[in-house]
Amino acid sequence: AQSVSQHNHHVILSEAASLELGCNYSYGGTVNLFWYVQYPGQHLQLLLKYFSGDPLVKGIKGFEAEFIKSKFSFNLRKPSVQWSDTAEYFCAVRGGTYKYIFGTGTRLKVLA
Amino acid sequence: GAGVSQSPSNKVTEKGKDVELRCDPISGHTALYWYRQSLGQGLEFLIYFQGNSAPDKSGLPSDRFSAERTGGSVSTLTIQRTQQEDSAVYLCASSPGVYDQPQHFGDGTRLSIL
């Protein structure tokens, strides 16, 4: 069965620090990969997605993610976080079907 | 409207009552999803609609849960004889149904069972 693991449940960083959130999935076939963000009091929004092509994907607000097929990973990165990046981040996988499998989320708090 | 609309935004009810949650997807979106988000948990898939049909109901936790979609648009999720463990945020998402298009989420309905 497909599954998604987000190893960091809570992350606290100071502004300007670099961010990397881990995401690993289990599925042997072709996958589509997503990162969603949920800012406080707002709905889930798409941050970036990977379908095919360049494994380094750039999203909104300076975020990027790298798909490493051999490691079944799709880690999210940002070189320098801002206070406004405080949110909950969800990794999701869709493998071969319409069905999305979400990770349990990572709560990021950025200290001003 | 421009986005996915869910109502009510909050619902408090007594254990044993039935509740109905509504989702209005983005116009023209043929695919519709329901998820449940419990405290400290990720998004738990409940059901998927393509048009008015639900090819996958495997995520519905029990037979107290049901969902329907009419006219290829509005969907309702019904929970009968609610239990305290049903307390969660219920999220709806829609997509154009084309494989390479992602989902758009509503704000959710926060359900609290007393």
C-alpha cells in the first residue's frame, strides 16, 4: 500500500535559517508528488508539484523540492525562511490513480 | 465563487445526532474528494467522486458515513448517529479531473461531537 512519511513533526527555526523538510513515500511505480501548505486560519494551498521532467521543482515563495527516485524522497527546501513561512506543511503522493496519500504534516514555526 | 466552498464552517452537535456537511466545488471540476483531518493526524482519504459516481468509497470509516454528489457539482457527506471520535475537520477538494491537475481545497468544516 502507498504511504507517506514526514519525519519532522515540529520544526522551529530563526528567520534567515535554511529549511529542509523530509518526505519519503512507498510506491514502486510512477508517482506524482506534491507539497501543500496550510497557513494559520487558511485552507490548504499547493506549494509545488512534480509530475515528470526536471527532478528539481521550484514552487511559490522561494520553495523548492527535489525528487530523488532512488531514495523515494521528495524533500522540501528553502534557503532562508521568513516569519511568514510559519505554517503546517504536508507532503502528498499520487501513484497511478486519482488517490492522494498525505503525510501527517510538519508544523514549522519561524521565530522573528 | 472562485474557490471550493464548504458549509457549515463549524458544527457542534450531540452524540447520536446525524450531521450533513456540504461541499460546493469549483465550477467545472469533475473530481471531488472528501478528507478527514484529526488533531495531530494527516489527511485521511474518505471518498472520491468522478462526476456523480464514487468509484472509491474505501476510506469511509464505517457504515454511518455516506456521501453523494448530484448534478456533477454539490456533494454532501452525511454522518449518522455521530460518535465523539467523529470530531475532526472535514475537508473537501476538487480538481478538473485531468490527471496532471492538482486539487484545490476548501476551508473545511470543523465538527465537534459533545
